[in-house]
Amino acid sequence: MQQNLLTNREIAVFTSQVELILHAGISPYEGIMIMNEDQDDEKMKMILTTIEDELSVGKPFYEALETSKVFPDYLLNMVKIGEIAGRLEEVMHSLSIHYQRLYETKQNIKSAIAYPIIMIMMMFVVVIVLMTQVLPIFNQVFIQLGSTMTGFSQMVLQLGMTLSTYSYVFIGILVVIIICVFYLLKSSRGKKRLYHFLTRFYGARDITLKMALSQFTSAMSIALSSGLDIDQSLQMSKALVEHPALKKRIDQAESMLDQTDLVNALVKSHVLTGMYARLLKLGHQTGHVDTIMKNIADHYNEETNERVEHLISIIEPTLVIVLSLFVGIILLSVMLPLMGIMSSL
């Protein structure tokens, strides 16, 4: 049975452990044996056993990782280059930082999405209770006073009575919708569609672009520092980018490499703009493009986290205000006529 790829967090932990082993002067084979002995997780133990078996027959480290079928192509290519160039420890260090950054950024994005969903669900529950439990009580009061609810309050009451009468049907539909959404988000196609929607959605468009730029520049930094040539670095880094607009710009930059250098291609195609374009040009002049790429990735990562926090700070009070207004309008539509009736008695 084909195994799923490891998560960004699992890869970050694995590469960090391998880096420590290599730094201590231990060979990959001995290091994997040590990691396997201390491993309690059954899934990781099976993976480490597979890698250990491959290394025991003299296969290179990158081939052993490839056999396990749980590592992404980008990591496998980077490990292969690092192993051939004798810079495996440096590559594992860079990969550890790269995947840890991806993990943290995606966690922040999930938090930004989960919070408003929870708030909306709470709003939904409050409104349903108000419509199905509270308004009928007020309706009985109106009837006892010889009057009826009118206008907006009557419309909301009728909707609440309908929901109460056919509650099992609505609950069933809601459960089916939740299951479908959950299944869709768990599938690769569903995740891709959601991501493409977020790249066009006003509140998340800038965040997804900065996240993609952080991933791209981080990958470019690792590839260039590992000894890859410009064409290979760009192709491998582009393969990690899912953002459609950024991918198109990178394609444009790639097509310019025959006429100009990497830096000018990235600037002219607007992959990097403003301060980051100037930083990249400076790195090109000093011969430290890989270092500048890493710094740019760090900046984009910080900006992404700041934008996520800013978005949450806007969403929270907005949802509270919307809920308060909706509940307030319903109550006022009931209380004002009721007060008028009471004052006329």
C-alpha cells in the first residue's frame, strides 16, 4: 500500500535529527539505526527501518530516502545534490529550517481560517436558538395581549417555526454538507481548489502570495547554496509553487534566462519587486545571491505572519458586531411593538 508523504512538521524534525547526527560525525547508516532504536511511533519506525535496510546494502542516502516513498521530490533532489557535493549536513540544516517555516506558516493560515468558522458557527447557533425558542415565547405574549407579530419579526418567527418543524431534515442536510466539505478539504483536488479560491479572495490574496514567495525564495536559497546551476534551481523551486499568478511570473523569468541573468529575469518578470528586487541586485553584485534569497524568505515569512494576525484582529470584532446587530434588530422588532401595546393598555 502506498504511503502518504510526511507532513512538513515530520520532515522538519527528521532533517533536524539527521543534521545533528552528521554534525556529530556519525554516518547516515549508523545515525538512522540510532534514530530507529529510540523511535516509538510505529509509522516512523517502519520508514526508518526501510531506510536502514537500503543503507545496509550500500545504497546512497538519497536513494534510501526515495525507496521509503514518503519524502517530496524537492527534498530528495536536494539531498542527492548535497550528498554528491559533500555538503549533506548543510543541506539538511537548510531543509530543516525550510520545512519548519512551511509548517509554522500553514499553521497560522489554518488559525486564520478556523477562527472565523468557529465564530460563524456560534453566530448560527445563537440565531437558531433565538428564532426557534425565544421568538415563539414573545409570540404567545402578543397573542395573550390580543395582537400579533408583524413585519420583520413575523418573517423571522415563521422561518424559526419552519426550522423547528423540519429540524431533522435541516440537521441531516447540515451533516451531509459538513461531511462533503470535510472530505473535499482532505482530498488533494479539494485543497487545490480551496487554495486557488484563497488566491483570488480579497482578504487572503496578499497572504497566499507572500507565503508562496517565501517558499520560492527559500527553495532558491537552498538550491543555489547546494551547488545547483541557475536553470535547475529555478525549475526545482518553481515546482513547489502552487500560486497561479506567481507561477506564471516565474515561467516568464525562466524564458528570459537565455537573454539575461537570473536577477534581472526575476526583477523584470515582477517575481520580486521594490526593496526585495534591490536586495537581490545587491546580492548579485556581491556574489551572495543565495544568502539574500534566504533573507528575503525570512522577511516574507514574517510579513505573512503579520498579515495573518492583522486579518484575525479585523475578523474578530467584525463578526461580533454583525452578530450583535442581527440579534439587536430581531429583539427591537419584537420589543418596540410590545412596548407600544403595553403603553396603550
